[in-house]
Amino acid sequence: MSKRNNISKTLSLAEEITRENRNKKILLQNKKSAYSFDSFLYTLIQLKKGKASSTMNDAKVSVSFSCQRCLQPIHVDDTFASLGEHTLAELALPINSHLEIDLESQSASFDHFVPPFRVTESTNDTNGFMLLSDGPDKESLGHSLRVKAELFDALSNNSEIDHPLCDECTDTLLELMDKQLKIAEDEWNDYNNYLKKLEMTDDVPNIEELEQELAGLKVDETRLLEELSNLSREEQSIRQAVEEQEKEKQRLEREENKYWREYTKHRRDVITTEDEFRSLECQMAYAQSQLEKLKKTNVFNATFHIWHSGHFGTINNFRLGRLPSAPVDWSEINAAWGQTCLLLSALARKLNFNFKQYRLVPYGNHSYVEVLGEGKELPLYGNGGFRFLWDSKYDAAMVAFLDCLQQFKEEIVRRDPDFCLPYLMEKGKIEDASTGSSFSIKIQFNSEEQWTKALKYLLTNLKWVLTWVSSQFTEDKR
């Protein structure tokens, strides 16, 4: 029975809403017929089309109000200037103060919809109305405006719509109210049919079961709310944990970036060190190869190159001797003697051997042999000429040098009995054992050919001595 009573109340409310909508629709239709667009706008439109050039000179229209939605100027019919008290009282009756009409939300279903102009506060004393012009009769015009303003105030206070409205806004409002009226009628029909259906059936719901079901649903609701609260707290704790993990993630990312920067730096240092190590290995290998090469190199052979050039014996490309067919300059001969003296002196120092009676003094192209105990210097250089040929010091120096070479040879034989020279040396002469010929080392009373050949044999013996000394030190290194 309570369910049927609720349905009856709903049907009554729907009928009341439907009745109020019908009354409001009738009132708006009456208003629509009361006023129209201002003829001034029409004149402006005609001016744009080029058809109303003379209208502005012949007519002057007074406009007092504008549409409260689109702000277009409107002309109110003159019958609204005088309204009786009964008419104002009827208009003051409430239409439906709780009816909310939203034109903008349903603008897509209209053929033409003009959005309203929002004015939050009015700056004149006409309750939101705009006075556009004053007529010639100020006293009668003010009374007319006051009456119209009271009319529009009464309409605006009793509804959710501000008045006045133009034709287009009124049509839009009527279309919306028609739709709402149709919806209300459909709902009323649905409720009425359901009420008739309930009246025809004898099925009465069990109130106790419904109350028990409602109590069970409330218990479920309470339980679900508690679960929701628990889940909310759990969500909050999870969010806090996520934030902490996010902070930890950021910290780890910073540490990772720092680690990668340090790793890159150390990696660069390692690569640089490896490059330096490889460079040092290459340098060491090169130094080792050079060392092996130097170990295999005979310093004396590299420094003193003894060879021959035709009939001449040479040392470091300096010829030692003279021929009538090849007169060698004395400066070259002196240089050759200087190299020869230096070689024999170096070999003696190498074996820690001291010559008896003589001391070799290598001094370039002015080398000489010093006679120990006497203080005499025997020059191993000359400049030619007649006086030189009769000077015995040069011959004595060469004989002393040959004697020093013989002493050195005897020292080698003492150390190595198997050693022997290709040419015998004795008292200023060199003898070829294969032919039995001997050649004097002196230049006086000797031919240049004989002297040159003796010097060549002397360099040959010196080369053999050089070879033996080099071989001894090569074996020591091994």
C-alpha cells in the first residue's frame, strides 16, 4: 500500500508540473505577440542592402528595452504602457520558481540558438534594463517606462527567466518547454500505467522481507565501507612506500651515474696506461734490438775501416803512401798516420798493454811517438820538400811505430800462441814470407813504391791485430 501511495504522489506531482508548464507556455505566447524587433534594426538592415536610404530621413524610432539574452534592441507594444492593478496582480502570481531551464545545454537540438550575454551587475536604476534613448515627452515617457519596467520585474521575479525577450529567444524557450512538457507527460503516463497495473494485481509485497533485505544491504554497505576505508589506508601506505621507493630509486640513479662517471674516468686511465705500457714495450723492444745490434757491432771495425785502394793501403778512406803516378797530398798522409796511431793506442789500452821505450800520442794529423827516458818527440807527419827528405825524425818515428806494433803482436802471441801475422816485422822492415821480399818503412834512401808497399803491409798487419782483439771481446760478451 505504501508503494501505491508513493506512485500516486508522483503522478500528482507530474500533473502539477505539466499544468504549470502549460500555463507558462501560454503566457510566453501572449508576450511574443505583444512586442517585436525594433524598426530601427530593420532600417539598418535595409541600409546595408541599399533599399532603405530614405527611411532614416522620414522616421525616427524610439527604443527603450533590449533582449536580456542576446541584447538585441526590441520595441514593446504600446498596450503595455497602461496596465491595471488586477493585471499586475495576476502577473505577480508565481509561475514555477523551482523550474530550472537550461537553454545552452540543449542548444544542439535547436535550429537557431542565440547565446545569452552575461551581465553580472547592472549599473542603472532600471533593474537590469537598458535605456537607449529619450523621447520628446519626458514626463509621459518616464511613466511608460516605469510601468513596463514593473511588468518585466514582476515576470522576472516569478520565474527563472529574465524579461523581456526577443522573438528568437522566445521561440527557443517555447521549444525547450515543449520538450520538457512532452517528457513530463511521458513520465506521467508511465507512472499511471504502472499504478493501474498494481491496482489490477493482488500481489502484495512482504514488508518484513523487504525490511530484512534492506537491513542486510545496510550491513553489506557498512562492511563495504569499512573495506573501502581499509583499502584507502592501505592505498595511502602503499603510496608512501612508493614515494620512498621512488626516492631510493633516484638516490640509486645518482649513485649509478656517479659510478659510471668514475668507471669512465678509471677506464680512460687504464686505456692511457695500457697505451703507455705498449709504447714502453715498443721502446724497450727497439732498445733491445739496438742493444743486440750494438753487441754484435765491432766498435773498432766500425770506427777504423782498414782497406785498400789500388796500390795504397787506406784507413778511414785516407791513403797511406805516395807514388810518382799518384802523388798523395801530405795532409792526407798525415791524417792516415793519425788514424793509425789512434787505433794502435786504443788497442793497447783495451788489453792494458804498455809499450816499452815508446808512448804513442795520437794527435790527429800531427800525431807523434814519444821516446821514454829521453823526452824526444818523433813526428808522424811531414810536409815534403828537400829539407824534409834529409830529416831522419820522420823515419825514426815510423820505425818506432813499427816496433810498437811488433811488441803488441808479441803480447798477443803470449796470450794466444796460435796467432801469427801475414807479414814479418823486424828493425824497420816488413818481409813477405811467401816471396821472401822485404820492404823498408823508411822514406830516406827508398823509392816511393817500396815505401808505399811497406805501409800497405803495415796496415794489413794492423787489421789482423784489430780482428783478433775484436774477436776476444765478442767471445767475452757471449
